[in-house]
Amino acid sequence: MNLPVSYKTNQPKKLRQLMTEKDCIICPGVFEGISAHIANAAGFDALYLAGSGASGSVIGEPDLSVITGVELADTARMIVNVCDAPVIADADTGFGGPLNVARTVALYEAAGVAGCHIEDQTFPKRCGQLAGKDVVDPETYLERIVAAVKARQNQDFVIIARTDARNAAQFGGEKAGEDAFEEGIKRLKAALEAGADVAFMESPRTKDEAARLVQALAPHPVMINVLPNGLTGNYTVEDCKRLGFKLAIYPCTGFIPAAIAMERSYAALCDKGTDLDHCENWQIKDFFERVGLTASWDFDREVAEKTRRDVNPKKYEEMQGHDLV
């Protein structure tokens, strides 16, 4: 059931427990209610609220810093409340200076999020896969991390420090080389010293770089971001495990296939006059079942049964005047 404030306060602890038990936690991207229900039902240990997918779905914009922290926190709250698995959320740059970062962490904690990543891009930021992005100076970046660590009320809330230095414009952008990689390592080492729990370099270029990244930051846990045909490469789950990553996010697992399917179905209705083939024999009830119909009906039935059994409304309907005083 979707609620204004999440009641799931134990999700950060659940994520930390998973990090001690699992070699590599696989987190598929979710971006709204339908994807959250379906990914949760698939049985993943944790989920990832992808800012790119949420931006497109919630506000109809590409991932160019248009979506706000409040909008992402509201989306996160809804996702957390319909899922069993802990949710890691994209927090972009923290949406401003230290006070803004602190408020973002507060909003995410109130939403029941298990952890979030905060990056060193300049504002306005853009998706890490797009050319032209750049990063702030190390001190400004570290202020963001320190603010997040200082602001969290639940010490289990997982702070993930992200750097985009590997492909930043000031280090050569698409032509950036070893200097950019080393700059990213320096920034992540500093962020871990500042109190971050997990390190995250956006888009190491090769598997050799990925292995060196994990080794350089050991024993701290490291997260990898895997996008289809992206800058990092098409890593499988086994690749991520073999390279030593503690967490692997797959942001596009939901929204790219969904967009492809919608394009085909809308085109079919436009061109052929029917969407029937693309619905694959589903009825509307099949859709409702994917987003909680059975649980909703069970709740209604249980309320009705409890009311009749424990309260017995008929007893009060049959009361006479002398019974009321």
C-alpha cells in the first residue's frame, strides 16, 4: 500500500546485512510503480531507483538535472512501500550545497530508502553516459559526502560516493586516459576517508580498469554501473562477481525494454488498427495482478471478516433505547 511516509525503517540495515552475506548484490533499475512491482516479484535482493528512468517517467524529461530531489524522494517512497527488497536511489549531486545534500538525505531516509549515491558532477549534471559532463573540485565534492554522512539519522543508511572524473571534460572527455582514471581513484579514496560506505566510479573503460579499481579501493566495497552498450561494456552478472564488485546496478533493465515494447504496441494500433498481438493474450486483470490486486482484495476481505467477527455490527443495529444509556 502506498503511504505518504514510509514505515519501512529497517531497509538500510537489511542492505548492510546483504553486503555481509553476498559476494555481489545485483540491483535492477526501477523507475515507477509497475517496474517496482515486477522487479520485486522477480526476487532480486535489492533494487535501484534509476534517476534516468524516473526523469523520463515522472516528469517526461531526459536525465539533465531537471528532476528535483523532492520528486525523486516521492518516487522512492512509493517504490519502497510496494517492495520487499531494499532500494538504493540515485541522488545526483545532492541537489546543491551541503544544506541541500543534508535535506536530500533526510527526504530519502524518510522515504525508506536503504542508501543513495552522490556524485561530483557540476550542476546542472547530466547522465554519466553523455558527453560534455564535468566535475567540481575535490573539496566541493568532499563537502557533499561529509554533508551526507553528517546528516543521516540512521547510521545504517548507506552513503555511496560516486565520481564521474573518468570521463569528465577537464580530463579529456571521451579521450580521457590514465590521468582521469587515477583522478577518480584519488577522489574515491578521499570520499571513503570522509565517511562514505561504498565507492562508485562511473564508467571505467575496460575490465582491466575495473579490476584495478576494486583492488585500489580494497577492502572497501565498490559498485559498478552496467548499461547496455555503454561506456563500461556489457558486463554480465558473472563478470561483476569475478571482478570483485560488491554491488552491480543495471539501471536500464526496466525502462529501455518498456519503451521498446510501447513503441511497437502504439505503432501497431496506429498502423494496423489493433494492439491485440502486443498484449499477448493478457486482460486488464492480468495487469492489475502484477501491481497488487490479490493483496488488495485479501486486505478488503480480511477487514470485512474481522469487522463481522470481532465487532459484530448487527449487535449495535439491534440495540434498543434502554441499551444506549
